Amino acid sequence: MKKILIIHTGGTIAMAEDQKTGAISTAVEHPLTKHFDQMKSMADIHEDFLFDLPSPHITPSHMLDMGIHIEEKLDQESYDGIVVTHGTDTLEETAYFLDLYLDIQVPVVITGAMRSSNEVGSDGLYNLISAIRVASSGEAKEKGILVVMNDEIHSAAYVTKTSTSNVATFQSPQYGPIGILTKQEVYFYHKWISFEKFRIQTVTKKVLLLKVHAGIDVEFIQAITNLSIDGLVIEGFGQGNVPPVFVDPIITLLKKEIPVVVVSRSFEGVVQPTYDYVGGGKQLHDIGVLFAKRLSGPKARIKLMMLLEAKYSYEHIKTLLEL
């Protein structure tokens, strides 16, 4: 029987609905602990309570604490797999942070719930059991951080929350899940791409994420140049284009040696320096803007933050972001 450590960090999976008001809040006692005996029939289960936070309260510092905590637990005792329960709003960012931070052989699986423990159709227990099954699978090793929800296994690098309330919210646009669960089996059918790990000690760098829109106010963009930031990620149009009012502020930031990264606000495709007009991707690339080809805005922000924290050179940052 596999030995699995469950690390609880809060979220809807740890909450209950008030039957009178319909409001959802943190339960006095974690609602899944009453199913402990059922889970123990599947694996040698050990529980650990690290945080009890709604995921909008989670910061990159909390993510680093999770990574350090996982390493400390593995140093203290041998486990065959780790399961982290987490709120869904920022789950994809925590998963990607841990994917870039942890350099371990033990499978780490993150899961959560879209419905609280006492709502009709609650998915928390089912997702937790699924995550335990994946963490217990020998095939889950060396596949990076995995997100397991709704019978699907996703890579941390590409998964995103696509619906505000649907239990099938987690999808990997363009790439799809890397595996699935059936009643008896865990199947993987995509190969995981390994990424360099960043062994940072703190999270202090300030990286701003900005989403473009038509007719964005020039004063707002200019104000960014006066902020105390270490980096800027822009969710641009299409293949990586921005309105012309962005160009001068971007040049100002680059002269201050503040890296500027462009991703697309589109779900599919990759950014690339194609269009040669004011604010077009080719012009941006020519002046030194970096293109994070396969990442969403939130994940590009996490990666740039960690690269800056690791004190990598501009050229190294460019190489790792433009993979």
C-alpha cells in the first residue's frame, strides 16, 4: 500500500454552505476528515494542515512556503506521493510555481473543489480520492506537478480555470489533459516536458500583470513607468501586439533595465513577432520585449518573478521565457 501525505491549504474543498443563507465559508472542522477511513482503504494516508486560506488570499510567498514545507516533510519521512488540497481560484498559479520550484522524484498532485462539502453534487471528496489514486500511481513520477479534477490529469504549465462554477472548469487549452482516470485505472498519454528549477529563498520581486484592451488610456500606461516594479507582463492582442500608446512607456521601462514580457490574451496559439507596425509584435521584439510563447499572463508573471529572484542574467531570462 502506497504511503501518501495530504497537505491541506484551504479553499472550497474545506468549506461548507450555510443552509439558510447559501453563503459558503470555511468549516469549523475540515469536512473531508470524516471520510478518512474510506481514504485509508486506498493508501496509507497521512494528513497535514498547512494553511486554511481561501485561494484569493494565497500569495507567491505562500507558494514558496508550500514548496519548502513539502521538501521538509520528505526529508523527515518517506512518502510515495503528495496530495495538496487548494482553492481553485489561484490553483493554477500555485501549481506552476511548485512546478518551477520543486526538484523531487515523488509525485505531487494538486486538487480542489468547485462545490463545498455539503452542496448538492459536491465534488471535493471525489477529486481528493482521484488525486490520491494518481499520486499512488507509479506512472505519475517525473511528470512535474499534476492537477487532478473531474477525472482528468493536467500539467501545471498549461492548465487554467475556465469556468466560474462548472465542475469541469480546469482545462488545458490547445494541449489538453496529459491523462485521465477511469474507475479502475490511471492513464497517461502525453509526455511531460521538463523545465529548469529555480531554487529561490524569498519572493520579493514586484512583477505587474496588465491586460490590454481597445482604447486603453495613455495616462494609465505612462503611470506604470513611475511605479516601483521589477518587471512587467503584458497580455497583448493576438500574436503579441499592443496599442501604440504602449510603445514609449515600454521603451522607458527597458531603458531602466526592467524586463517587459508579452503573452497573448487569447487562449490558444503562441505569441510571435509577426506584425511590423507601431505596437506590433515585430517592433516590440526589435526593441527588446520578451515573448513568453506558451504561457498565460499569470504564469508568465510567476516565472518572471522567480527568474528575477534567482538573479539570472537578461540573456538567461530571455532564453528561459522564450522556450
